Amino acid sequence: MIKNKIILPLFISILIIMALVNHFSAIGTGYFIAVILLWFLIVLWGSFVVSSNYHVKALCRNPQEKEKIIALTFDDGPNENTVLVLNLLKKYDVKAAFFCIGKNIEKYPEIAQRTIAEGHIMGNHSYSHSHFFDFFRKKKLIDEIKKTDALLEKFTGKKINLFRPPYGVTNPSIRRALEVTKHKVIGWNIRSLDGVVKDEKVLYDRIVKRVAPGGIVLLHDTSKHSVNVLEQLLQFLQKNNYTVVSLEQLLNIKAYAN
């Protein structure tokens, strides 16, 4: 359920009712401000928390899963460190999903090729991953997504179905763009924060405390500390009888279309 379709009409209705009541019995301006502020805070939360399903429906885990299975995802590659990640995944015989930035695919096409060759899923993570991505209008967003799709399809030979918005931020423009491109949005429920936290123990502890059946882990294949934490995590999962599966298996979806 996309919550914006409920919340916005609800708050508009509340404000209309308050305005009508105000004709008969004065309502303080502060009450109107409080309602608008509450709506703004809900929109802010819904925009920055991908699992909220506020603007778009995002698949962040499989809540029905009872078996000890979990999926690993990596953002922002390809990168020189992606090679180290691929080496570890091969060592532990694990498949993962990589949400790639278009300009990085252009820079490291051989790594993208290896990722596919070794059986991993590749998804769209925009072309530029710009800090201003959330301010782009619908047309520019569509261009970014389609440009990265075209780059990925050179390696997959199939249409890309999966998209992860940069920073996990969504808004009405992204929703309208995805209505055109038809991508499924993939989120997460186990966020490592390895993009900002460098302490490997803190990262490891944060992840393992959140590990549960049906979960999706978010890591980045762009730094050495993430690679080190990944090996520790794989050892933990192995020791605790968890099986790492693909997003396709965990969520019962298709990563590509013919």
C-alpha cells in the first residue's frame, strides 16, 4: 500500500473540515499550523525511510519467511573493491545482488562483466547517484534510470527489473518516473551504515543484531572496511546455519525480463 494515497487526502480533508468549523467557532491559527507540521513530518519520514512505502512500494524483506535464509545486497559499484567482494562471495559460495551506478559501470565494465559471469544479480542504482538526485524532475529521473538500464543490459542481455533509489530516498517525482520504467523498488531491513561508519566492530555488531529470517542486508562494495566486515558476516551466517539466497528466491521475484 502506497501510504501517500491515504495520508494526503486525509490531511486535506482535516484542513477543509477545520476551515468550515472555523466559520462558526474560531479555531486558533496554531491548530492549523500543528496539522500542517504533522503532515510535513509524516512526509519527511515517508521520503527518507524506504520501508515506509509512503511514495512507492519497496520490497525490504520477506516477512513470511521462517527459514534461516537471508539476502546480501551491495550498492554503488562497480568499484576496485568489488573485486575483493566477488572473491569473498566465491570463497563462501554465495550469490548476492549488486545495485550499480551507471557511470561506474562505464569506468569498470570488466568488473560488471565478472559480476554477471559469476551468477550475481545486477540492479539499477541510477546513472549519477547525484547528491541532487531527489530534486530531479520526472524526465531526468527516467533518463538516469534508462541510461543505466542500457549499460546493464549489455552484460545481462535482458531487461533490468530492479531499482534501488540513491540513499533510499523516494518522492512523488521518483514515483512518477517508476510508473513509466516499471521497475520494482528494492529496499532493505538490515542497514550496515558502512557508508558513514568506518569502525568494523561497530558495523559487524550492528548487522548481526538485526539478522533474522527473510532479511535483506545493505552493504557497499566500495571500501576495504566493508570487505572485512563482509567476511566476518559470512562466517557468522555460516556458523549460525543461515543460508544466503538470491533476491529472486527470497522475494519470489524476477531480476530480469526477456
